[in-house]
Amino acid sequence: MFNAKQNPDLKKYSSMRGILRSLAFSIGLVAWVGVVMAGYEPGMKEWPGEARGASFDRLLAAAEGGDVRAQVMVAHRYEYGIGVSQNFSHAAHWYGKAAEKGMPYAQSRLGLLYLFGRGVVENFAVAETWLRRAAEKGDAYGEFGMGLMHEFGNGMPKSDEKAVYWYRKAAEHGNARAQNSLGKFHKHGRAVGQDDGQAAFWFRRGAEQGNALAQFNLAEFYRTGRGVPRDDVEALKWFTLAARHGEPFAWVFRDGLSKRLTPEERVAADARVRNWKPKFE
């Protein structure tokens, strides 16, 4: 579905291009899909704490009684294995119930499950239907999903222009994955003018929210001085955070850079890592 030529940011930028590039892609793509699908998302975190902290049995009973929010929460817990064994099929079932009732968050999550074939048979037409419904209501994950489909040509002609259109909407609505994607388009000058400053701006937005790919890309900008003043300490900070948040091979780049720094610089980078906290939008 996705390949390295379509996503140049999955090719890491280093002198170890040969082996690491192929390994980073083959292993990293699985992690990249996981990053797309994972995490507590907007649409959940602002719900009442009492509801989010409810027992699974209580939520399931409410969901079976037709409560749409309970249906979404049950689906969410099944999707991420929170208090229950992870089960994408059950997640799709309950997202489907809520999606049919018009819940944008459920529509976008269901669309992504169909896009990646998790718990359901991969179906780009069904994915587009649900993602578009959510996107047209301003749901950031629906917008992001539409961007993915246009970028990679999933069930539709590839279009960088349409991908950027949807990524920008999602990015402006605070979606960290879309912010990283939009930064990538500015970095490579695809469908927009090549602009390292804009690329760094969007990578930072995504990185500050904890997106591992955005953190890696921002680290590489600091390492090379693209779009930002060169700063090896700041680069080490972001490589470390990217590694901790699951970016494949970020430790390799982190360790390689660390060996070139003074002990004082490493201590400074470690302090920045300890003091970092995500800034969700």
C-alpha cells in the first residue's frame, strides 16, 4: 500500500544510507502505521473524566443500551487494549455503531481501520466514505485520513495538491501526524513551494505534541541547520525523544551524534529531555 518512493521521510538521512535505509523502511513502516493509529486523540480527552475512568463493564452495558459516547469509548478501549484485550474487530463493530449515528470521531477511526485493514478487510472505498464524512464535519483525523489516501493513491489517483489541502486542514486543527506530513511537503517542495522554514514550523508543531516522526525530522533539521540554526544539543534532545516515542533507529542517530558532543553538551541535552512535556493542541 505504501512504499519508500512515495514517502521519502521514511528514508533516514545519514552517511549509513545503504543498510540502514532499507532496514529503517522495512521495520519502520510497521511502526509508522502504529503511530498513525495510536494514542488518545482529540474527541476523547475532553470528555468528562468520570466517563473516561468508568469500568469497561459499565461502559459496555451503556453501549449495548445505545449510548453513543459509551459505544465510542468501548471501541477505543478495544482498539488500544485499555482494560480489555486488544481486539480490532470489536473496535470496528462499536465504532460502526457510533459512526452510523453521526459521531465524527467514530467515523474517522472506523475509516482508518478500513484504510489499514485492522479488524476489517482492507477496503479503500469504505475507508474514504467514513473519512470523508468525518472530514466534512471538521474532524482532524478524517482530514488526515483523506490526506493519506490522496498522497498514496489508495483507491483514488494520487494527488499531492489534494493531499496538502487535507493535511493543512488537519494540521490547523491540531493533528500532529498531519503537521509532520505538511512539514514533509514543504521540505521537499511537493505541491507547495520548497520552504525549510515552513517545514521546521510544522515539524515543531507535531514534535511538541509528541509525534515521533516529527521529532525525528526536527532533530535532523537542528543537526544540519535546515530551517533552524544548527544546534547539536537541541538535535540530541529531539533524537532522544523520537527514540523514546517509538521512531525506529532514532537511537542510532542519537548515539552517533552523542559521541561527537562534549560531556557538558550531553548533560544539557539530557536536562532538556527531562524538562520536556507535550503541548497538545
